[in-house]
Amino acid sequence: MTEVLRSLVGDIGGTNARFALVNPDSLVLEGIQMMSSIDYSDLEDAVRLYLKNQGVETIARACLAVAGPVVDGKVSFTNSHWKIDQQQFKQDFELEVMALINDFAAQALAVPHLPANELMSVGPELDFDPDAVKLVIGPGTGLGLCGLIETPVGWQALPGEGGNADFAPSTERDISVWRFIRKEVGGLLGVERILSGSGLELLYEAHSSLDGRMDKLQAADITVQALEDQDSLAYEVLDHFFEILGNTAGNAALVLGARGGVYIAGGIIPRVKTLFARGTFRKAFENRDKMRDYMSGIPTWLILSENPGLTGAAAYLNCSGHY
């Protein structure tokens, strides 16, 4: 009997990497393991140890979702000494297929395959076309934004650099914050300057200044204090963060025509999901000049999956149209 070779999927960040194995045409993740880049001289050493730990000698294919731009099949990380060369990796492990994809594109590719218990509806439950264009957006280290469209060969991700689009103030409060942060950072103000972990800290500083205070807090402390109702300013800042995210997601959904829904990803919002569900996101999302009815028909969800990047990498391998 011919041995069925499994494939390797990975989600590679600046400090940590997650790996898993999948069988052909499967999205079931086996042997999930997190490894720190600090502990290994390069990616190949980490992968060899991972495969040894799993009792696997040979793999057929690999797809790695990476937190950085892929240029000519190569990736360098800002916060890691690891470098990835697609062709060299393919040669070293004698692979049939080796793919490098953007980590947020991988999260987007996971969306059509997520079970209901890994999604939380934000706003009303709506009838919608599951095959229509989707939008995935999420604040984390930066702001990820990716479209998703179904084609005859499967779902295709449309990654972009939407986080670097200009922040568009829509209220007097937004304008006051824009003025403060623009002065702090200098020059143009991309929306991920606010919709990110460091942006949440800047937003807190802006609100504090507008209140006549000069307080600063780390992003993790802002979320904890808001959740535990320790600081009314932290709650106010987080709710404003939700509002700006709703406005930004609404603009992107209009541009893309995302009638298949908008999905919130990233590392920040799931930590404060109870506040997010009752916050200002949905109201800001629907608040369009002439398109309120159009927007009110677009469902919004929060992704709760722990490993969407790995699932998306597996989905990429399963779609022959990708390679």
C-alpha cells in the first residue's frame, strides 16, 4: 500500500511559529505545536525538530503563512532573525509544492470553512448569500484587510494594504483625536496608526489629553481595566476604537461590495468580545450617507477560532487554483 504523505502548514510570526500536519484534501489540523524563533537558528531547524516530534520523516507539500511581505519568494522578519527562501525550503524538504502566503490572507481563506461555534454574530442575524464577496478585517500588530471571492477553482484571497489607507474622521471626537495623533506621529495618519495595539495606546493618550490628563497605558492594561470596569476612560477609549473599526470596515465593505459578510479577525477584539458585542461597532458600520439600507443587510461576525492561519494555509493547499 502506498503511504499517504501529509502536508505541513505553518503560521509564522515575528517571535513565534505554529505548525500542524494535514492529510490530503483535509482541513483537520493534527499535532499543533507552537515554537519560538529565539530557540532555533533558522526555520528549517525548527521544522525538522517539529517533524521529528511528530514522528514524520517526509512531507509532500507545505504552506507557510507569514507575517511579512513575500518578495520574489523570500521573506525577512522585522522582529526575528529567521529568513525564508521558498525555493531553498522546497529543495531542503524535497517537496512537491511549497507556498508562502500572507498571514492575513490565510486567515481570510479560513473563513468559509469555520464552524458556527468559531464565529460570533455581531448585530442582527441576517439572511445573506454565503457565496458572495466577503471582507476580513482585523486589528493586531497592524491592521489587516483582505477580500475573499469565490471562483470556479475555490475561494481566492485578495490581500491588500488597507491598513495604510488614511484615517477618515467622521465625528467631532474623531477630528480632535486625529489632530492629537497626527501631531504625535507627524505627517499623514494611516488608519492602522489607531486600529492596532500601539494605536489603542495612542488613542488612550489622545482621550486622556482631551480630558486634561496626561495618562498613558499599555494596550493590555486598557483592555483589562475596561473589562473590569476599573477605569471609565479605558472603557470610553475601547468603545471609540470599536466605532473607528466599524466605520473603517463599513467603508471597505462598500468598496468591495462585501454582501457575503464582514469578519473581524486579529488578536485584540476576541479578548474583549463581550464589550465588542454591545459596543458601537455595528452602529458605525451601518452609518452611511445614502447606503444605510445596503449596509444593514450585511452580516458581521467575530472570528473566535484559535488557529485560523493554519486552517487557511491548509485551505490554500487544497485549492489547485493557487498553484
